[in-house]
Amino acid sequence: MAEHSSLIRVEHVDRVYDDGAVTALRDINLIIRPNECAAIVGKSGSGKSSLIHIMSGCDAPTAGTVYWHDESIWRQEDWRRLRATRIGIVFQEFHLLPALTAAENVELALMGHCISAADRARRASSLLERVGLSDRARHLPTELSGGERQRVAIARSIANDPELILADEPTGNLDSANADAVVELLLNIRRDRGAALILVTHDESLAARCDWRIRLKDGAIETEQEEEATEKEEKAPAGKLRPARGTPSPARRARKRKK
Amino acid sequence: MNLVTLAVRNLQRRTMRTSAVSLSVGLAVASALSLISLSDSIENGVREGADERNADLTVLKRNASDIFSGFITEDLVGRIAGMPGVAAVAGDLIMFAPVDQDQQKLVAGGPPDGFIWKSMPLLAGTMPAAGATRYAILGSGAAEVLHKGVGDEITILDEPFHVAAIANYQSALNRSMVFVPLEDLQDVAFRQKQITMLNIRLAPGLKPKQIETLKTSIAAIGPLLVTPTDQFLRNDRYVAVMRSISRTVSLIALIMGALSVLSTLLMAVQERTSEIGIMSAIGWARARTMGSIVIEGAVIGAIGSVLGIGISYGVSYSFTGLPIIGEMMSFHPVPEMFLPTLLVSILLCAIGALYPAWRAATMNPAEALRRF
């Protein structure tokens, strides 16, 4: 793989709902390279989750193309395969199956991969240990705190050693202590496993811990900022503008010229 | 964990939901099974009644539209009794008649010295001595409906009869009947020397070929129809109409039961759209996702059908306790129906789960998750 090749590339992506009445995303252009850590920030309704859904194939763009390793992906089955093997997703609402224990929820991501039941159980157990929940393996989601549930969801998302982890407001339903712990966990996992991480958040201090941040406004990329500090250092949310990371569309270039 | 254990755990850990859905399926299965059994009860009732009366062959007037309208002469009794292979013959005059003025009951006039009366089980009272007249033996159900006991008086066709005993038959047909001496009924109904049917008990050890020969010989006497007793209503026009109605009811019951099972599963799976969305979001293949849901549906179908069979059994036994109706009819689901019921229920539940599972599995995961 060439050093500068993209892991995932979004080109001219639009997403509209209700027959065009609602525009969630407008002409989004974005490149994420392997092992990068990016934060998508913006106010509620700015299109952050819509973008994550499209980047994970959980939703299809109304227009535009998404490339995985420079290959366009549009079939649902191809996206499913990617989510099963290369892309891990963490949701704000955790999205654990309520009737399954923590270990079984993690195991769920390993089913259908030609792994024996014993190996699946062993692997689920080691993943839960990695997220600090080995003593909660046999608990149902309702018996876990919000932070614990999110850690189970993180363990599930990394079960298949993904190249890309998409975290959609993973701290949105957590208190600040749990939020810090979950972000720390995600950053550590990303560093240890060498996966790329895209973190959707409206919390600027969390976003500042990523390599760069993409700011969305009204469904369009407003700015892209590269952070100066490493992920281990706490720093102010501000950063310098990162050039040429996204590929502004002609319309966007025209808007910029007007300004 | 595999797909089957996943389905079982999903059901086990949602006790209330699993119970409610299984019960809904069970009630649908029970309704269909009970109505089908009820529709079969006419023929089964006749068969049970015939078994209790120990007759092997029944002779009726050929081409009569129903058993009450085809009269044959009583003289045939002696003629048939002399045929080889015949152990005993009893002529019956059977008709619906007003009992105690306004209650239409099935009244059977039979010879008190005939083999049917001799083997009649009595619950109360005693069989009057030979030559006694104008007495009645009430089936236990008829006695209950008429509120009459031994020693009471009743009227049949406006003529007084003395209740001598209560018969303890088990079949609904015999329990609901009123038995009187043949001559008395012929007298009050102005049907002297007339009977509606002949009951024949065959000599033991008779071979099928000999029975066929006997049937041919009897049929040769005149326009007579000779049938095994448990089938003697097969040619009855009214019974044929009732059978058609009951078959239609069965079909409707089956369709309603199937629709009920389908809609129950449809709703049960539809409310899990978001869970199916989670499976899609973590990369489960469509077939695998649908497989796990369909297996759950099939397990619910199996539980529901077992519940349904149990419920229909309970209903059938409590049905006989119902006043008036229970004395006239009875039904019991037959064991031969259990396996088809189980298989049909499993199949319907699997189909019921398949459509919403397919719909949810083909949906964009983002859309499915929005239903969380």
C-alpha cells in the first residue's frame, strides 16, 4: 500500500431525506489515511452522524461516492463484508443486544468468521479483558452502567481487528469521568492496533485529542484543523487550519472565493 | 454460541415477551384445532354412540333423505335374525319429538328385550319388568336438561311417560337421548309396526367375505342400505349438510388461525427491527440475520403449538360441562392431528418471521437503528 493512499475517501457526497426536504450532507469531500485519528465536530443536526453512517455503509449517499482503499463501494453486501472484517462501529446508544450478555454481544461480531465456538468465547473474553470488563462478562446490558456498556460496544467493534474504527458520539450518553475513560480507551486501542479512528463528538476538548478535526456546519465541511499536540497531551481546542485534506468541490471553492 | 443457541437465549431471556407471543400462537392453534375437532365431532359422536350400543351393522331405507324419514317394516327383524352370521337384531324407531311439550329431543324406541337395551348402563333406577309400558329411560344429559329424575313424569308427543331409569352412556349422542319401548313410541307417533333402522350384531369370528355376503343378502330383500354402524350417517342428507358446514368452519378456523399466527409473528419480529439493524451494522450477512430470526420464529411455533394442543384439550374437556350445549355435543382433538399441527405451526411461524426479518435485513442499518 502506498504511503499516501487513502483508507477511506468520500467524494462529492450528498445526503437528502424526505424527497429533498431535508439536506443532511452537501458535497462532502474527505480523505482518511491509514492509522489516522480524526474528529468530526459540529452542532447537533450538522450532519456528523449522517456522515459516519455513510462512511460505514450503514446508509447510502444520495449522490457521490465512497472509496475504500481507492475502490468504490456501493453494494450493501460489500459494505457488510467491510463492517464484518475491516470497519468497527461504536454508537452513542451502545446498540447492544439486550438479551445477550456482554461476552455474547462481543462474540456476536465474531460469528460467521470460521472461528470455532471455543475460540470465539476465548477471544470475546480477552477483548473484554482489554476493555477492563472481564468480571462483567456474564452480565446483561441492563446490569451494566453506561460506561461499561460503551466499553462492551468498543470491545465488539474491535473484535475483528478493524482498519477503521468509527465512533459516533461514543461519549454522548456518558458522564465526564466515563467519557474520558472511553475516549482514552479508544485512543489507546487505535494506537496499539494501528487502526484509523474517526470520532464524532461535539466536545471540542475530546476532538482536540485527535490528529485533526473536521468541522461540519449545515451538512457541509466548514473547516479542517490539524492539531499541534499529540493525542496524549491535553490542549486547547484551537488548532491551525489543515490544508488540502478534504477536496473542496467547485461549489465550495466558489463560496470561498466570494468570502 | 451458534444461531440456534442465540435464538434460544433471545427467547429465554425475554420471558414475558416469549410467553405472550407463544400464548398468542397457542390460542390461535387451540382455536383452529378445537374448531376442526368440533366439526369432526358429528361423525365421531355417531361412531362413539354406535360403539356404545354394540351394533355392527345398520340397515336403513335406501334413498331416504335422512334417517328419520326412511321407514321400514318391523317384520324384517325376524327375517334378518334368521340369516347366517347374525347374532342379534334390534329394530329402532328414532325421531325428534317434543318432550315435556316444548323441548325437541332425540327419542329412540327400541325393544326392551333387544341386545341394545340389555347392555344399557344405568346410573339410577332399574329396568322395568318385561311387559311394562309407557316408561322412559333418560340419557344422563337429557335428564339434566329436562330436570327430571327417576320417578318423575314426562310427556312425549303429549303422552305421559314415567321415568324409570337414567342411562349412563359416555357418548354425547346417547347421553342426550330419551329411550322408550318401541311399541310405545310406535303407538304415540302413529307408526305402528314401523321402524327407522335395524341394528345387527354379528356372530363372533365372522370373516369379511361372510359379512359382505350377509350385506348383499339383506340388501336383496328390498330397497335397503346396509352399512357398518359407525358409518350409517354417511348418506344422511342433513348430516351431509352439517358436515359441509363444519368443514367450511374448519377451513375458516384454519385460515383465521394461520392469519393470527402470521400477524403475531409479524408484530413480534417488526418490533425487533432495530436489533436486526445492529446485526447488519456489525456486518452480519443478510441470510445469517434472517436465519437467526426465523429459527426464533420456529421455536415459538413449536412452543405455541404444544400450548395450543394443551389448551384445546382443556377446552374440549370443559366443553362437556357446559349446560345444554355440552350435553348435545362433545369433541376431543385426535392425536393424529398433533404432528401436522406442530409442523404447520412451526412452518407458519417461520414464514411469519421471515417477511419482517427480510424487510429489516434489507433495510439500511441506519434506518433500522433509527427505530431503536
